[in-house]
Amino acid sequence: MFIGALQIELMIPDSSSLKEKRMVVRSIKQRLQNKYNISVAEIDHQDLWQRATLGIAMVANDTRFLNEALDKILNFVDDQDQSQVIDHQIEIL
């Protein structure tokens, strides 16, 4: 069994309040959970209006599958109009 962890740092340039930021983050998290059946949480920058860090975890029995799936997830998040990916880290345990 292998665990894949993906950390994505986002910039949300159009956000002018924490409420707007949380709406964007909630929308991204919901779409990720529905499409990929993964665990997602906001793990950093909770008090900043235009930044968010998401932590994503997934379990599989093949590291190649994990790498491909996490790359797809990263591309999906990068394609969102409301936010921009400014950094990411992938780790396989």
C-alpha cells in the first residue's frame, strides 16, 4: 500500500475577503472530492484573503498510478479560473 500526498499553494487574486476566499476554496474542494474521490483539506493560510494551501491524500497499491493521478489532480486545480497554482509538492510514502 502506498500513500500519495499533494500540497498545492494557491493564489486567489479576485478575492477581497475571507468569505470570498472560502467560497472559492470550498468549490475547488467539492469538485475534487466529487471527481477524484480523495481527501482534501485547507492546511495553511486560513487567515489570508488571497492565498490558500490545500492538502490532498490518496491511497493506492501502485506508485505509478499515484503519480499519474496526482498529476491529473494538479492539472485540474491549475485549470480552475478562480485561482492560480503558485507552488506544489508531491510525496509518495
